[in-house]
Amino acid sequence: MIGTLLVANRGEIACRVFRTCRELGIATVAVYSDADAGALHVREADAAVRLPGAAPAETYLRGDLVVKAALAAGADAVHPGYGFLSENAEFARAVLDAGLVWIGPPPEAIEAMASKTRAKELLGIAPLAAVDVTAADLPVLVKAAAGGGGRGMRVVRDLDALEGELKAASAEAASAFGDGEVFVEPYVENGRHVEVQILADGLGTVWALGTRDCSLQRRHQKVIEESPAPGLAPELVDSLYERSVAAAKAVGYVGAGTVEFLVADVPQALGSARAGGTPTAHFLEMNTRLQVEHPVTEAVYGVDLVALQIAVAEGAPLPPEPPEASGHAIEARLYAEDPASAWTPQAGTLHALAFPSHVRVDTGYASGDTVGVHYDAMLAKVVVHAPTRPEAVRTLGRALETARVHGPVTNRELLVASLRHPEFGDPERLDTGFYDRNLDALTQAPPGAAHAAVAAALADAEGRRGPRGRFGGGWRNLASQDQVKAYGDHEVRYRPTRDGGYTVTAPEGIRVVAAAPDAVRLEVDGVVRHFEVAGYGDDVVHVGPHRLTAVPRFPDPADQREPGSLLAPMPGTVVRVADGLAVGDPVTAGQPLLWLEAMKMEHRVTAPASGTLTALHAAPGRQVEVGALLAVVQQSEQSV
């Protein structure tokens, strides 16, 4: 029996495994980088071992240091979580060679399936050779052979871009997984991303624990997942189960894993009356680890997959058949990122993180923690289980809308809008092109933002107001002119009244019922609405689900930049500068100039217009803060 378990990972998955260990009476050990010294997974573990450094290559990808940490802490088992070394056969062997229990499949199964190229070869599927790709093959997908999570993946629609995207994908994969191997495969437009959860013991029993749909993705990384995959024809589901179980048995698989497919011909896959023919389910990969989205399967089947992983590793048999499925579960990934600005990751202090008690939340953060730049931008996974899909969708949308998420910009509003979009409610319209089609509409300011700005302005006024109408520490007469406060595009005008209240003059049609520094009640069109307001000493104020930024009345001259300035969109590290790029070079609009790495993803910085590069302040390895000047492009007269 396992007595002490080390999780070779960080963040929410480490916390998730620790939770099950506590329920099973197993002591826990965390590992942490210098950047994670105060992280929640370190605080929750019974013991913790430092991995010196901050970058993944120095810390969480150092299998030798992780094994030493396990031995030093007296652990007798290692759980890899997902990402990092979770699909590294050499690491699994090192754990076993050290006399420790490996909570995962045999190294031989990892070797057979963890590399997507070798898995395809095993199943008789040949990837494209990059040198043989022609214009007729486009579009194609460049993909990392190891790992997952959308890292090391690029869609190529222009043959001239292939070489550069191969290099970029390889660099990103090497940084995330310690393996820069990439391959090329045909890219299926607007399919359904469907996967099957499997679980196998060491005695030959293999369960297929239902389907999951993960079609809503950005940058090939899943955003919303659900189980079961809605509306699939029964014969297609049976086929996916058979292929998944056969793949597991072919490599002697043990433990939890996921077999992923891309389903083309969506109407046929749903058994639609208006469709004909047979749906095509392309094998994508087998993930030889626990998936991020495993909670939806746990909810539908009433199981704890981590507990089952541990039991299988201890030699316990699975029952001959899996439990019966019940209801529908949906998971949304809350990211610190700005979907309206090319999904740019965000960093900073997470002042508040709280959700309604009736939803499951897996997170590696607590209120007051700092969101750094070294690792994934995911703040939490929010999971709802209900008898039907519509009920689950409604509950999850409302839970996200009413949560307190105060700090960096997040994708919370996008998640709510996605769940309520008509296409998401119709399985025949649900596919991987969802965000390509709908992102602009989904990132519009949500309803009520103008009223939230009024509440923010009045709460600010109350915060500066002392006894008997005193503002800012001094006595003053009632203003004869409107007070003006702007938040983004919303300008608010108001006047204090003699009875201690306020009159709002813009926007029109608003009556102030009550105002305090942390709460405001407004009557709009005869309906009284309550707004909770929270600020944390900067220009950002949170009003219910709205995150507003105050516009300064007098901009700081130091913030003014010359035209053509390229500023860092997020804090990160400059990893590459375009080959041969130098000051004085002509550049064209959209030309890649340099690449930043932040939160394990590469972000390309391009020329905003055609012209001349007049300044270059970026160099490989340089750490930059958000807003740092990277380069300047002087626009040519022809492109003006």
C-alpha cells in the first residue's frame, strides 16, 4: 500500500491529486520551483522539496531532480499529473528504477503511444513528410510529437510559411515538454473533437468511460469540455469505444488514458436526418495520462479517477464493467488571458477567486496569490453536473457570471457568452471553428457595462467623500458642474445632491437609490439593480462580472510613444528575433519580427505597417515587462 505520494507537477492538478490522497489517508509531497515557492500546491502538501530555478527546463522537466526529491522526502510513489514529464517514458523508468511506484502506464506503453508519430505508425497511419507537402495538401497542421495542451501546434495555409512554423512549433514543444520533435498531418476544418476516456488494470480489464466533446478550442487548446459528447450517433460511439479499447490492449496499457479523434462530416456523425453517408473519425492521439478535463467523466460516472489510478498502481483489479453513466457534465477553463487581444496571457495579483458552493472548482490559486509568467495561464476549472445538457449549460453560465474573479483580465465573459450562444446549444453547429466564426461577437462588452461604469463612478465618489459632503479631505461646495469619470468607452457624469445623494446626468435614465464605497443600487427603466464594487488601489475596478479600467483625466506624458512603437503585450522572455533583422532594415506589414514566450506559449510580434525598422530593443533571453518597448517601425509614405 502507498503511504506517501509525490506529485511531479504543480498548480491545480497537484492540488487535485492531493485532495484524493487526503481522502485515502496518503501523505503528500510537492515539488516547486523558485517561482512557485508560495504557491497553493506547496501550501497544501504535507511536505515540499525545492527545485532550484524558475523555467520548466530547470525545474519540472528535470526528472532526475524530481526522483531525488521523492527519495529525500520518503515518498514511495510518484504521480505525474499532466504536461511536463507525464508522458516521458524515461522518467517513468527512472521512477521505477528508484524503487518507487509509478502512477501511470508502463514505460513501454508510453513509448508506443505518447509520441504521436509512433502511435500513428502503430495504428498504420503515416504522417506527412514536411519536405513532401505541396500546395494541394494545404491546410496542414504542424504538431508536437510529445505532450499536448495545444503547445507546439500551428495551422499552415501558405506553403511559404511552413518552414517558419515548423521551427516555431519545435521551439515551443521543446520548452514545454523537453522534446522538440514535430510532424505534419492534414488539417480537418470544422470537425468535432471527440475523445474516449479509458481505464485499464494490470489483469486485462479495460473500461471505456464514455465520450467527451472538446470542440471549443483556442490555439488548439480546449476551453469548454463536456461529457457525454452531445448527439453522436450510437453506432459512431460504439466504434469509438471499440477502437479505443483495442488501442489500449494493443500496447498492454495500464492506468488512465484518453484516445482522441477528430470527427469530420458532423451531420453524419449525429445521425442527422438531412445527412447521408458514413462519418469519418480520424485518430489524433492517445494521451497516456490523466486529462485536464477528467472531472466531467468523474461527474457523469460517479468515480474518482485519481483514486482508481492509485488502486490500479497498487495492483487492485477493476470490476468487469464500468459503472452506469448518469446526466451531463460541462467544464469551463478559466484563463488569465485577453480573448479580444489575440488571447494574450495576463499576469498580476489575483485579489479574489470565489465561486458558488454548488459547483466543483479545481484550482491552483487562492485569493491573494500572484499569477506569474512562467507557466500555464489557467486559473481554475469550473465543473457542473446536471440531469440534462441544457440544465448543465444554464447552471455553469450563471455560476461563472456570479463568481468573484478579481485581478488580471480573464476569459470569464467569453465563457459565459459561449455557453449562451445559439451555436453551442445545437450539436449540429458545434465544431472546432466556433471561435473562428464568433470571436468578435463574443468579445463585445457584455450587457450592463454602461450601468456598471455608473456604479463604479459613484462608489469611487463615496470612497473619497467624508462626513457632511466633504471630498478628498477638504470642505467644498456642491459642484455646479458635472463630475466626470470614464471607464474605457463609458463616460459617466453625475452631481452630488444636498441630501447626500447623486444625480446621474449621463447616461440618461438612471436614478441613484443608494451608494456606498462597496455597493451601489441603481434604478434603470423602473427596475432596481444591485452592484457590488471592489477596487484594490489601482485603476481597475470590479463591478459584479465587469472588469473596468479608469481612464486618467490627465494622461502621463511618459506613457506617450512615438508612432510605430511595438510594446510587449505581456510580461515574458524574448526567445527569438527574426534571422538577420537589424535597425535600418525595410519591413512589410505583418512580417514577424520577434517572438515572446510567456506562460509556456510563444507569441509572435509583427510589423504594424510597411516601413523601416528604426529601433530594436529586443534580444534573445531578455526579460520584458508588459508595455516594454521592443522595436519601432517608421511607416513608409506609400503605406500611409
